Amino acid sequence: MTLTVDTVEDVNIPSGTFWDKTLKPELLDVVEEKAPDPQFKPDDTRIIVSTSKRSQRDFHKRFSALHIDWNLVENKLQSWSHLGNNLTVEIWFIYKETQLDTTNKSGITGRGATNKQLAARDKLIAQQEASGVRPVWKDVYEIFECSSAVCPNRGFSCWRKPGNKKHYKLDSNTME
């Protein structure tokens, strides 16, 4: 889904400076405004530099997330600038949804309270991480996640009695 398409003309400052002072803050504002919930994270940045001179092939480069090597792009722009032709730079910022998968084991989306509870938990964890509060639910689930191959509750939360090591399945009321 494309959130916005913007054109900026006649940029006369180095690419890295333009990125730091103008483009990156604008990008972060657009993402926050247009896609606040569920949360998104940068995945790829794709840059295409082209010239109006037909004999030159376009320069394509992909970078991870927002980690762009602007020196590489700037070198290409400078090497083509003496040609006297128009240069065009296209930049695509690709974001992916960070919301956890709430489908059941067979791949069919579940229904009812469970998915709503998982979505609410994921949102709470994201808010706590963003505010600097240490989210405890991940620790709770990690402690009670049963990894025993012989457990009848495998794949669910489970409590093991210390004396006889018997496994007891935990439901959401017990977890809370």
C-alpha cells in the first residue's frame, strides 16, 4: 500500500544532509500519521538514480531498513552530473507490519476472544516497550511455555509441580 508520493525538485545539498535534515523527519511524520496502529517497522529502502541520457543504465540499490549508504548514492550522482543531463532519484521506503501472527496452528485465522486478547496483549507490550517500561508478559509466557516432548499440554502454558514434576495446563485466569 502506498501512503504518499511526494516530489522534491532542485535539491542542491548533499544527499546525506538532505536525508538527515529534511527527508527522514518528514518520512517518520508520515508513517506515524498514516499508519499508527498496528505498528510498522522499516524493512527496505530502494533507490533508483536515472539520467536522461539513454546510453546510461539506471543505478539500482537496495538498503536494509533505513540504513542508507549515502556516499554510494552521492558518488553516482556526482559521476553523472557532468553529463549535463537531468538526474532523477527515486526512493522507496518499504515498511512491514510488526504485529504478531494471531493465526492458529492450522493456518486458519481464529475467531472470538483469543485473537482479541492476543492483539490487546501485543498492543500493550508495544506501548510498554515504547515508553521504556519493561514488559513482563513476555517473561511470564517464556517461564510457563512447556517445551517438554512428553507433555500433554505441549504448545500451551504449563506449570510443573516441583515435587513430582506433573504438568498442569494454565488458562488465562490462572496466568493473570
